[in-house]
Amino acid sequence: MPNPKSLPPPETIAAIRTLLFGRLAEIHRDLTQSLADLATGIDKQSPNSCLGFVVYTETRLQSMHNILLVLREHLGG
């Protein structure tokens, strides 16, 4: 747990949280759309487009994972 005296000002912490949660929301929207597109590609039996959606989905999941690791570190999780 970080030393409370070494923490940045509350405004900075709030701005960082807003930025990170906003980015998570944006990635979530992208991920949801990508999964819907993947389902459509599967229905159309389009392997090439499905592969592209899987790669895109994987990068979005990794981005969310990285942000959550940062949040966990700073929120004491």
C-alpha cells in the first residue's frame, strides 16, 4: 500500500481514474461490437473476417487487462 504522504493530489487521482475508466468503457464498446461482428462472420462462414475479428478482440482484451492491472495496483487490490 502506498504511503499516503507520497500520493498525488486528489484532483490528479480523480483525473487518472476518470481517464482510465473512460478508456475501459471505450474498449468495452469496441469489444462488444467486435464480438457481434465475429458472430456475424461465423454465421456467414467467413473464416478470414473471423480471424481478423479474433485478433482485434484479443488486442482489446489485452488493453483492458493492462488497465485493470494499473487500477488494481493503485486501488490496493
